[in-house]
Amino acid sequence: MNARRAPTQPPLTRGQSLFIGLAFIAAGAYPLAIGLGFAAARPGSMHAPLWVVAIAGACFMLVGSALLVPRGDVRLRGLLLGLMVTFLAAIFDWVAFGPGERHFGGGFSFAGAAMRTGASETSGRAVFGIAAVLLDAFALWGWYRWLRGLGAGPAEDQSGIE
């Protein structure tokens, strides 16, 4: 039997990592600045607390920073990516379980036809709640692996998050 293997993507070059990393950092800078009060958002455009906006921007900046770290520094990359997953989980936790009213919408498309639907607050929170619990579990598992890797020697070094 001849199993077909999917083509593998070569790792990013150092130049590609720098370019993409800086693009992610730039994308996260403005939301982080808004969340920290260094920049103003258009009035009425904010539908989340400023801390949520700040950590959303920080997620982009952390991914970009992880791309700038040399590939061999798995501990620092693991720390940055662990923070990113934790921050992303916090956003989903806030949407699912935080106080205040939420508005959800959705839709589907097939063969060029699209349909937009509204979703109830309960169903929207339930979907985000499932994702939030999964992200929380993934973050906890990653932190466990990262902390366990701190005690490992260089030959055994694995962050578990990367």
C-alpha cells in the first residue's frame, strides 16, 4: 500500500520570521495602546472593556515577539506563546462568562448563496463557553509543560507550548 504524504512546508527563513513578527507587533500596537489609554477609539466603537482590548492587542504582539526570538530559545518562545494562549483564553472567558449583555450573529454560505442569522445570547455564550474551557485547559497544560521544562537540561528542553 502506497500512502501519500502531505507536502511539508519548510520552516520560515529568518527574514520571513522578522517580517511576519514585526507585522504582528504592528497589528497589536494600536489595540494595546487603546486598552492602556494611550490612544483613543472612535466614540461608540468599543463593545468590550479596555482590558479586553489591551490583551487582544497583546496577543498579536506576543505572537510577533515569539517569531522574533531565535528558534533555539524554546523557553522564551514558550513563555511568550503561553502568555498569548492565556490572554486569548481570558478573552473567550470574558465573552462567555463575563457580566453584561452580548450580541451574537452568524451565518452560512453554500454554492454562492449566503444566509445571515442572529443568535441568542445564551447560544452564543454557550459556544464561546465551550471554546473558553478548551482554551483554559490548553493553557494549563502548556504552562505545566513549560514549567516542567524549566528543570530540564538543554538536551531535554521542551516548552510544551511551542
